[in-house]
Amino acid sequence: MDVQQRDHGSLFLPWDTPKLHDAASIARLSRASVASNKTSASWSSMEQSQYSPTWSQSGRGSSGRSSYSRSSNQSSIAPSLSPYQNKPLMRPVKTRRPFHSLPQEIYDCIMKQLKILHSDPLSPSCATCYLRDLHSIALTSKTFCRAVTPHLYDSIWLVGSDSSSHIRKRFKIKYGARLKLLRRSLRDSSALAQYVRDLKVPEPADYSNKAERAKFIDIVASIIMACPNLECLVGFYPTYSHEFDRLRYALSTRAKLREHVWVITGKETAPTRSSPTTYFQPGILQPEETEMFLRYHDRWSSLRTLFLHSQNTGVLEHELFVGVFSRLPSLEHLAISNFAADDFDDETLMALPSLRSLRLEDLHGVTDNGISRFARTPASKHLRALSLINLEIMALGVVSKLLSSLRQLNRFTLVQKSSPELPLGGWVMQPIVASTSLSYLHWDILIPGNANDNLASSIMAGGFPSLRTIRAPSDHHGVLQAVCRPRESITLASDKYSYSLKYAATNRDRYLRTLYAARKAAQERIEEARTRIRFKVIVEEDGVVQQVFPINGYMGLVGSIIDYTLTPDVFGSDNAVIDILDLVDGTKETQVKDGCTGLWNSHHPAGKKWWSHTERYRYTPVQLSRYF
């Protein structure tokens, strides 16, 4: 064996070198060389395809140190190395997580389905549980966190009262604990504030304390100012009495606002139009009040839906209506209700812009002549949904002219007490009422007349070729049900729990506008038709009758393409048409009965501290599109 003697009697055996691809062996060799005070070895590279080490050895000389070096060209004495040593060092391979490669659309679909599960009217969950689940998903991984954050802040729903711990330990105000936390988060992170589109704030439990109410509104206004891309304030519609407040000012600065609800109320000291005072004539609003209301609409170039509702003699004069319409270039859906005849009349109706949806309710200044004139204006040509509620149209010809003029109309709602009639005498040509584009019709005439019969005969005459659904709660004699597709049953399982059950039993001689009474009467007509034999099937053989099969009757018209429905706009309601109170009434949120506490998720292994929360109302947002 060829051995080379070195200084101080040290031996170097190149072929005894450990395998360099073994990381543990390299570490042991390094520790051994450090332990020796006579010899040190170093390698310039451990991952070269050819073994070419360089060693250096130091010893003591006359100057106290002596050096000896051997370069790679002196390694001819070394035998050929093992083939394993030519192999590069193996590094650990990072396993790519499967969620990293998923597109954002997959995460959006997951979050959308989760929201549907929580917001379903039959779901035991609530908005608090939904936000908690989103937060839990965000904690699973960074990828999910990036995907969930936009959904977590896109629609913020704060429902019900704050938890007692927040109020007692952290804040001194009666309301708004969660709102303060939200405001702090949005102010600290402008990136999160950019995500906010819809905001639902909790309904205050007590409006009587004006000081607390003002503080609450100021907190909401400060949150709105922190959200530059806010599009909608949901479920919180305080009244407006033509006095400045921070909430309206904050909303007026949001250029991307897409819907707004005005609930106009009268001031306690405001004069009425019957007042003998002439200072306010011809109107009763001060010029500065009129200008301030108009300025609120200057930045709403993206507003598409607007509600104007008068409560307790609220005033909004004709000039204000016209000025507001001219400042909203993107307005498509408009609802106006409960204004006096001096505020909204036929002239105001003629000033409406071009719309896609229009709802007029309890406007006593609108007449038959005004509706006929409106049907001829260019602004009405693009209407696809029209609702006329409690306008008391007296002439059926007005309705006929309206439907025939609106060539793009898809949905039409007519609700009133009196029956519109044809003029006495003269010829009547079928169909009396017709529309080639109408697909949905809500027809509710409380007091019986000839209107239902005329509509049924028009349907039979082919006046509504595109009609697919009729909802007629006041179809007292079933003439409209008779021209629709037969149904096996029309009642709902919840009808036996309806609060109208007792009232309907004690008022049999009165006409009721409730869905329970309508479904009960329609079901009785269905069952009565089944008791009568409609036709018989006779089997003959060689002229002799062998068998006769009687076929009982049914309510409806076989072959009809029209569905007869009596379901409400709002789930669980006994009123067919959605009302403004369904939008602004917050008593269900403040007076919680059998609310959600998270108990439905009690099987979670984390225990009650994880799933339990303050009892809160199962809030379902009211979509403004249901009003048209």
C-alpha cells in the first residue's frame, strides 16, 4: 500500500476518504479536521463532477508557522474514485401544494356556494356564522387567505346587538362596538377598505334617545367615508327631514353608489300647504333645503336604483323631483310612493327620464289622463317592469293603451280596490287588453267587477302570447284560474300556521287581500272540480258497451302555457306584493325571537366557545329588484 509520509508523522490516505455524496460523512470529516491541531483539510468544491480537491496543511517552523500545500495536479497517486462520488448532492424536492395552481374562479365558486348555504331562508345559520366561517377558511393557508379576503370584506353584514363583553369591557357607548372595530380595521388598512361594496349595519334598538342615535349615525358615516368603493348601504334607512346630517353627506361623496333609499319625513315645526303663511309660497321648503337636497345627487353618476318614499307628510316638491332626475344619468330603476298630489302629479310623471323599471304607489296626483299621456312619451318605450299600486285607475282602456304601447314590457303589476271598467255602450272587440311581450302579470282588483272577466276573455282570445305566469290574489270567482294550467294543489304547508287563519274565519263576508285566503279559495275550487265528472271513457265491443270509465274534473285549461301562482315576493309573507315596510322596518332585528346562537354547529370539536355567539336575527337582505 502506497503511503506518503507528511510532516510531524501524520498520515494521509486519499483512498480512505469517505464518500462525498453522504452529507453526514462530510460533517464527521469536518469535525475531525477541526479537532486536530496539526492538520486541516478543506475542499474548494464538493459538487464537482470530477474529484479535484485542494488541501492545505500548516505546521510550526522557525517563524512559528510553516505551510505545506498540495494542489489538484498532485493527486496522481490517488486511485480512481467510486462512481457514487461523481454523483451530485441530492437536495430535498419541495412538493407543490395543489391549491396553489387553482384559478381564482374556483375559490370564488366555493365562497359563493358557502354564502348561499348561510343566506338561505330555511338555513339555521346567520350572518355572524357566515363571517366566522370565512375567517376560519382564511386561516387554513396563505392561498385561501388571499382568496377569502375580498369576499370577507366585499359584503359586510353586522346584524343584531353587540356582545355584552364588547360593550362592558372595551367601549363606553350603548351601540356601535362592532362598528368601532370595523372602522379601526378599515382605517388601518386602505387595501381592505377598497374591497367593501355592500355594508349592513345593525339596527339601533332605541331611536328615542336622540343623542345616542346621533352618535350611532356619526359612526356609520365615518365607516362610509373609509370605504371609497362603497356601492350600497343595506338595511339601514333613517328618515330625512331636510336637515343636514353626516350620514347623507358621507353617502353623497361615494361616486360608485349604485342604489339609495330616501325616506322623507316632515319636520315637527314645518308649515303645511294649508297654512295661511305666505312666506313659504308657492312651496314650503326653504331655498337652502332645496339646494342641499339636490347637491346630494351631484356625484351619483353611477346610481341605478332610487327609492323616494314619503312618511308622515314628507315633502318633496315638483321642482326637486325634476332636478334629481336630471342629475342621475345612469338611473334605470325608480320607485316613488306616498307623496301628496301637490308634490307628484301628472306633470311630474311626464318629467320622468327613460327607465327600465318604474313603481308608482299611493300617488293621488296621478290621473288616468296622465298615465295615458305617459304611455305616449319616449321615456316609457324602454320600460320592462311597471307597477301601479293604489292609483285607482277607473278606465280599463287606460290599462289597454298602456300595455299596447309598451312594446318591451315583461312584468306588469296592477293593485287597486276599484275595478277599471269599459265605457257604457259601444262595441267591444277582443282582445280588450293585449300585450305581445308581457310574461308576468300580477292582477289584484279587490272589489269584484268586469275587469277579471275582460282579462280572462282577452287571454282566451290570444292577447298575451308570451304570458307565462299570473298571480291574482283577488280572483274571487276563479275566472283567471280557469284559463291557466291545471294544478294538483296550490296550498302551502305553512298555511295552517298563518296568522290570517283566525281573521279569515271571522270575516267571511268581506273581501280579503291575503295570500292565505286566496290559496284557500283556489284550493276549494280545485277540490270542488274533482267531485264533478268531466267526461267519460266508454269501451265498446261489437256495439256493446263493455266498460265506462268516468274521469273527474279539474280546475284550469288543459294545454295552457300559463302558470297560476299565489306565492309572495317575500318568503313567509302573507302579502303578495312587497311593501316599503319590508325594507325599512327593523323591528324583527331588534326584537329577536328564536334567533341564531350558533347552536346548529354545536357538534364542532372546538366546543361552545368556538361556535356560540350572541343571539341574533337570521337576516335575509331584501333585494330592491323585487320591488319592480
